Amino acid sequence: MVKSRRLFLITLVLLGLLLSSMVAIVGCGDSTTTTAATTATTKDSSTAIGDRALKVLASNPVGPDDYAANAISGANLAKKLADAAQKDKIYVLDIRKKADYDKGHIAGASQVEFPQWAAPENLSKLPKDKKIVVVCYTGNTAAQTAAGMRMLGYDAAILKAGMMGWDGTGKDAVISELNSAPNPDVTTPAGTSSPAPPTTTFDTKLSDADYKLLAEKANKVFTTMPTDGDYNFNTTKSSKLSENLKGADKDKLFVLDIRKTEDFNKGHIDGATHIDFAALAVPDNLKMLPKGKKIVVVCYTGNTAAQATTILRMLDYDAVVLKFGMMGWDGSGKDAYITDISAAANPVVTG
């Protein structure tokens, strides 16, 4: 009897140990599965954003049309808005502060402040069947916004030079800044990088899942950006960049020039890496970019650099725009730009 009781107790203990082991194994299995699923989701998200970036950059208009480089001049926009048939195909969105919008804006323009454009309630107001022309002060934040919109499937462009290019607002300070651009260039030839994908037409179609992913990412990128300091609104001035490149933090900066190779070779910022704008999201090119440094993106006027900055930030790179591009660095191309904004005299409405 005693032996039977002992055997019974031993059996119970062994069964308990066996069950504990099974629970532990199952538990480990669940943990591994969850981790794998999380990793897969992260990879899928990164891949989806990268694939979309490739398509958006490959569809960037580069020819001599009204929306070259996803920008339209104040003169051309005024002509389109004066034509009833063309006006109906355009949606003007002003992303300046409400107080500045009220002082004077393009007739019929809607308004939302720059950091909030990708909030769900604001995205729901944007038309998918019209050309969205984004308006800001100088064109910089509008270009960042337009790139984000294009990532989400909206056919967006910017008003070239912002309200400066429409009615001349704020042009004097900018002209003064451009005229004081004295920084030096070097002519080290560009290295080789992967070629850009073939140019394609802009694709507005996204799956619901991809749209949700990209919209959430865009909203996070813009609502968490710095709004003051050296890199406010994801920009930096040439004077500050010049100072930083001579300072102790030089090694924390990575200058990325996205102009055409021939223009890069004529003169660029010392130490800059070159990747053509359209080829930026090619995987081999993205591998050239550091995740642990501040990437300062440089173009001609700041327009395409601002577009590239949004795409890079959506890919989790710490990117900012060199405001006014090489115009702001060494004055390249400033005369034509100054002529354009000096001649801007289109009407505005208030309230």
C-alpha cells in the first residue's frame, strides 16, 4: 500500500514536470512566432515605403512642361486658374500659417498648416482626381509636402518659389540672402552610382493597406519634426551649414548632392556625395547613406532637395534641406530666380 502511494506520488511529480516543460516549449514557440511576425512586419513596412519611393522618383516630371520637377511658376498657374476648364482640374492648398493666409492668398485656395497636412482629417479633404498645387512662403515646405502627397498617391506639385513667386511676398529678404552667398566650391568628379529606374507615368493607385501605412508614416514624420533651432522644419541655411562643416560636429554631417552629374562636376560643396535625384531610392544608393548622421540634401534651388528630404525621412533617414540649394551656397542660378520673384505680381484675396 505504501509502495503504491509512493508510485502514485512519483507519477504525479513526473506528470507535473512534463506539463511544465510542454508549457515552456509552447511559450517559447509563441514568443518566437510573435518576434518573427514583428520582424516580418517591420521588413514589409520598410519594403513597401522603399518600393513606393522608387516609383515616385521615377515618375518625377523632368521635361520642359508646366510641372517640371513637380513645380509650376506663378505665371503659368495664373493662366490655368483663369481658364475655367483648367481651373476645375486644380486644387490649391496653402500650408502657411492661418494668420498669413488671411492677410492674402490665392483666390479659392484651401488652407491647412504645414505640420498638420497629413493628419487623417486633412487627408480626407484632398481630391484624388485633381492636380494639387501646394503653396507656402518660398516653396521649401510646399515641396516637402508635395513629395509626401505623391508618396500617398495624390498628384501634387508646388507653386514655384511659393507666395514670393505669386505676388512677391517676402522677396526682399530672400534676394538679400541670395546676394550674400559667398561659399566656395570644389570640382572633384562624382563617383559612380546605380542608374535610375526608367521614367514612368505617375501611379496614383495604392492598396488600402499601403495607403494606411504611408499615411501613418507621413503624419508621424511631419508632426514630430523640429519647429525651431538650426534644423527647424527640416531645413538649414547655407551660413549654418558652412559653420558646422568647419566645426567639431563636421563628422556628424553627410552632404548629399542630388543634382545632375555634369552640374555636380562643375562645382559642389567639399566632401559632398553625389546621387542623382531620380536614382535616390535605388537600394544600392540608399546603402551609401548613413543612418547615424544628419544628411543635408542639396539641389539647385531647394525644390527637389525638399522632395528628397521627405522621402528619406519616411525611410527613417535624418535628412534636412539646404535652403535655396546651391543658389544659397555659392549663388549659382540666383539671377534668373531673382528675376522671377521680382516680377511676381499676381492678385490675392484676404480673409
